[in-house]
Amino acid sequence: MLKIVAYVRYSNASIIVDWHIILGALVFFVLCGILIFQNQIWDEEDYSRNKKWYKWKSSAIKENKSDLSGIYPISKK
């Protein structure tokens, strides 16, 4: 019978974290933080810009018991 043996030479290999990886991860997390913060600002601006509409919609939902078919126009005139 033919036996195949794989020989792997022993080496002093070690995992070295390169500074490019650390810099890339730092940039990635900073960008994610900026985008999350900016998204919160956009949501607050959207709410403050449309506050009257949000209040009207919530009151319409309460008055009509979630049936909004009667308050929206069916066709444009």
C-alpha cells in the first residue's frame, strides 16, 4: 500500500496585528458613529418639521379607530 504523508515544517509563525488593520477599524467605527449621530439629527429635524402633521395623523387614528379610509381622498380633483 502507498502511504502519503504530508510534512509541514515547524515555524515560529505568529499573528501580528498590522497597524493598517487597527487604523481601518478605527476609521470604520468613527464613520459608523458619525452616521448614527447624523441619523438621529435627521430624525429630530424631520419630526420637528412635520410635528403638526404627526399630531393630526395620531388624532385622526384615535378618532376613526385606525380606519383611515374615510379621511384620505380617493381621487385627486
